[in-house]
Amino acid sequence: MLVLLPPSEGKASSGRGAPLKPESLSLPGLADARAAVLDELVDLCAADEDKAREVLGLSEGLRGEIAKNVDLRTAGARPAGEIYTGVLYDALDLASLDTAAKKRAARSLLVFSGLWGAVRVTDRIPSYRCSMGVRLPGLGALGAHWRAPMAAVLPEAAGNGLVLDLRSSAYAAAWKPRGEVAGRTATVRVLHAPTRKVVSHFNKATKGRIVRSLLSASAAPGTPAELVDALRRLGYEVEAEAPGQAGRAWSLDVLVDEIH
């Protein structure tokens, strides 16, 4: 099972570890695309703080994030699973998983990123600020920048098993599973059952709990149908819509009664 996650806008500090080693990151086929984004982002933030703030869509109060980007090559690096914070990652709570579940997380979780493309939670990265919705002056829209490299690398990473896609729309734009990979992909929405509406906060929190539940239970569904069964056994209320034709992903709605 490969689980596709969005990152978080908020991130923990880089800390005092050894700096980034780009060659050590997973998915080495993304190396050239990563280097291109890293080079332009660092140069932009070092050359013109006001322009960088505009490009990155940062408020005046977040001006300090620009200095963080200037130091990307020298700042301390930590496992991505420690860098990413926010609602989904608080609910997932990787640090409190048992040893076996942490190993499953290392194998199965892939976090998408405007800067790195995609990383494993064990990949060591510095804290940064660069969302997938950014349009850099040279490279252009990052969602478009990542499509070709992702299309070349991600099908192999997906292997022959289930792909559980929990990304937000901006990050989903960077890679869309196609063909037989799409046929074993399941996308998930979390709906407030009484209103049938998506509410951002508990949508993210529930997705984090879903991943934690699967990892903790040693669940290993191989198909979207098996995923539906596994989630129901874990106590989730799930409505599933199988695709009407080959090469399309399954759509799953997880219904929750309480917003928390």
C-alpha cells in the first residue's frame, strides 16, 4: 500500500542536525526537478525579500519564512515526519506509533511537496516554505513543473498494490494515477454526516486518524474494495463508489458525526 499525503503549511524548526543531502532523498528520479526548484527558491529569497514574499503568497507576519528558505542548503535537516506538523500530522502522531507501525509508515507514506516533489517520512529535510500552488518566475507553476518527473517515477513507487490518495487538490495536480494504477487507487473525502459537507479541519484530522488506524492494525489492503472492508472493520462508516470504467480511481466517502 502506498499512501499519498499532502504536506502542512506549518512546519517544525529544522533543528541542529546535519544539513540536507539531496542525494539521500528517496525517489532519486526526481533529483533534477528538485535541484531546479531549490536553486530558484534560494536565489529568489536571497535576492529580493519583497518579491519572494509576493511569489510565495506570504503575509507580512510570515516574512521570517523567507530567511528560512535562504538557508535551505545549510540548515539542519530532520526526518520529514518530524518536520510536517498541523492537523493531519497531529492526528497521525507518527512519534507515538509502535516500532512495527513506524516501519510500515516508512515504507508506505509519501508526502507531496512543492519543493521536493515527494518524500518519504524518513527522508531528512530542512524546514521550508513553498507550496505546490506557487508560480516561480523562472520555472512557472510548480504543479506543472512536477508532472513529467512524477509521471516517470511514481508508477514504479506505487508497485502493484493499493494507492490510497489523501492529497488536497493542489498536490493531486502534480501526479494523477493513470491506467491500471488508477484502477487500484482510492481517493477519500471526509464528510460531516448530518450535512454531507466537507469541513477542512476535521477532514484533515480524520484522514490522519485513518492512516494511523491502518498502520496500527497492520492492515494491508491490496485493492480499493479490500480498503473499504478494512476501514469498516476499524469502525469507520464508509460509502464507496467503484469506477464505471477501467482506468478510473475509486471514490470513498468517510462519514463522521462530530466535528473535532
